Amino acid sequence: MVELDQTPRFSLESLFQGGDGLDRSARWMAHAPHLPDSVPVQWQDLAVLQSLPDGQWLERDAVAQHAEAIDRLLASGLLITDESAQDGVRRRDDNAREIAWWTPALVAQAHGTWEAVDIEDRNNKGLMLSSEQMVEAFGAAPEPDFRRAPDGPVQALATPTRTGFDELLAARRTCRNFDPAATLDARSFATMMRRVWGALGTKTLAPGAVAVKKTSPAGGGLHAVEAYVLVQRVEGVAPGFYHYLSMQHALEPLQALSTEEAAAWAHRFVAGQDWFHDVPVMVVMVARFDRLFWKYRRHTKAWRVVHLDVGHLSQTMYLSATELGLGCFVTAAINDRDVEQALDLPPLREGAIALVGFGPRAMEMKTLELDVFDPVTPGEAVA
């Protein structure tokens, strides 16, 4: 995909010429899924790229008439060679071609990721805005009590029934204070994994087509989300990376880690959100795009569906952890690329979507949680 970029950017030449150091000229940027970032491209080079046969290798001599454009396209990575130095790029390109991606979703998945982001470090450097600073900079946030017709009549609803389930829902919290010394007991860990990610059954729809039943819904019954576990402190489970086998209710060991290594990876996985990294166990929810797009081929909605699947699993995780008396969280602010490299995920065939964690809460609250809030009584907001 190609985008017209009009964002000012640093220019040393502008400084040398007595300017403000910014280049404000427009440029075309190419978003290619096999590359980690967008790259500038000349419009005439795109015409050369368009003229080349798709998916076929060519000798340089066959395109000698476009030598300068070919050199620029090779330098940018928009064209690739058969040299071994580009194996990583070729692997991404092969996966992008083999799986039935819808192109806008493919580009979003390829380029909407983080690597080596450290929010704690940014906080320490004063680079993160507080709520007060955001209001000062951007004005007040849109009102939470949203109405389409503010002056129109409303129809009040009946008083809702209250059961123990309502108490469970109300007790749900995002925990930002975990006990750094606590170990998650084996039974609670196993219960969480089974309740949230375990398979309850299967249904063969046709030879080679199997739907899966779990406690959460999933698009097409495919359940194309895998659970990868980073263990820090779990009774009977050594620190390390694991893959949860949902059919067998078992862990597949991937890499053993020292306590220090596990802590470092936890910090990196959650992009330096220091209020999360003391959790005893993290579960990365990884989409299997090859399974999802086997059915929903080049589908405009399918990429959204896998994010909904992860959301359903997250809420099931919240309710299960709350019922067990555990703190828990979900975050999509993760270093996706670091996660995928650590777990050796095939790029664009599988991808980390979000991460959850659960374990004993700390006795002291250092980071704000919504344990105390202003309650809303039905009917008051629309009076």
C-alpha cells in the first residue's frame, strides 16, 4: 500500500541552509508487509515495480533498462533477491503470499507492532502525559454519558434482577499491584488455564474441518487463538516459556529461563508497564492466521474477528480470576515483535494480539486501581 506522507521530518540539510531543521515536502511511503517499517518510494519506481511479473524470479539482465529504479527498489527492500542475507524478509514475504490475507489487514498486522518500547523508561524521562496534562493539551475528553438526542424523551427500563453473578461482575478489577514474592498455586493455575483456554470438545464438520468448543465464543468455531505462557512463579512449574495444549490440558515446554531472565522478559513483553511485570504468570494470546483465513479467505471482517475472540477470552479470564480471588489484567500495549521473536512465531502466519496475567494481589496499592469509584445508579444518568 502507498501513502502520501506530509509529516514534517528532521533535515540536516535544512539546518545547514539556515532553516529550522524540518523538511516539509510531501513524499510517497510504501507499506510492504514483508518489511518492518514503511519506506519512501519514487512514483516512477512504482511503475517499474508494477511491470514486473508477480512471484517470479528474474535475472538482473532481464530488467537492465530499469537499472536505476531496480537498484532503488532493492535498496529499499521493496524488491528482494535470492541472497541468504534476506532470508528473514523472504520468510515474511512467503507467509504473506501463502495465507489468504485481506491486504489492508495484512499491512495493519505487519506495521502496527511495537519493539523495545519501555513505558517505565518513558515515564522516568517525563515523556508520558498525565490525565491533567492531556486535558490541558487536548481539552476535556468526550463525555462518558453519551446520548444521541440529548433533549429527547427516554424510556426507563425495569429494575434488573440481581444474583450472585452480578456480585462477581461488580468485583471484576484490573489489578496493577501484584505481590512480587507470591507464588501462584498449582491448582489455581491449572484451573485458570482449563477454564479460559481449554477445549471442551470438537465437532467434525467435514473430513479436514474440525470446529472446537470452548467456554468463550470464536469466529466460525475455529478458535484460532493459542495460549503461550511465561511462567515466573508457579508452584511445580519452572520459569520459562510454554505453549498450552488446549486438547490435552498440558504445557509444552519451549525454553527454560532463570528467575532473572523470566523477570526481564516479563518487563519487555508488557512494554515496561512496571505495574504488571511482578505477576507470577503471563499468557500471550497468539492468533493463528493460517487457520482463521483458511475459512475466511481475504475476508474484510476476519482480522477483526480474531481480536474479538481475544476479547472474549480476556473477559472469561477476568471472571475466572475474580471467582478464584486472584488479581488479573489484560493489555494490548505489548512489544509484539519481541514476543514473536522470543516465542519463535512465524511472522504473518501467527501473531501476538494481547497478553493477560493473573496471580495474588499485593497487600499495598501503589498504582491506582478502580477499587474505589463513584457508583452509578440506574436512572440517575438519564434523569
